[in-house]
Amino acid sequence: MANVRFFAAAAERAGVPEERRDETTLGALLGALATERPGLGAILPRCAVLVDGSRIDDDDAPLGVDATVDVLPPFAGG
């Protein structure tokens, strides 16, 4: 099971800071999250998604059983 961590606005919309998920690809994970939590789904396209510390944009990317997926919404300021 992958561990998904939500940050800032993504955590607010998800309603939890993190959770364990069974999906085996990044696309399946993001699709399930968008379906289960429409508020989160609304911002997912603008979020950076990191798998084990690397930004991944490939929906077919496999998620290992111990993968860490970070969902980072855009941040303002600097």
C-alpha cells in the first residue's frame, strides 16, 4: 500500500494529512482521489505529485507497496 501525504490546501480538501492506498498506478490513485473527494479533485490538476521524492507526471507510473506519494498544491509567495 502506498502512503499518500497531502500538504496545505490539498490536506484541507482531502480532510486528512495522509492515508494508505491500494491503487497500483499513479493514474489510478489520482482518479480514485478525485472521485472520492471532489474538492480535492478540483485542485489535483494544479498539484505537483512526487513519488518517493521525484516529480512524476506519468499516469502509468507504478506505485510500489512502500511508495510515498506527496500531493503539493501550488504555493504563493517566495
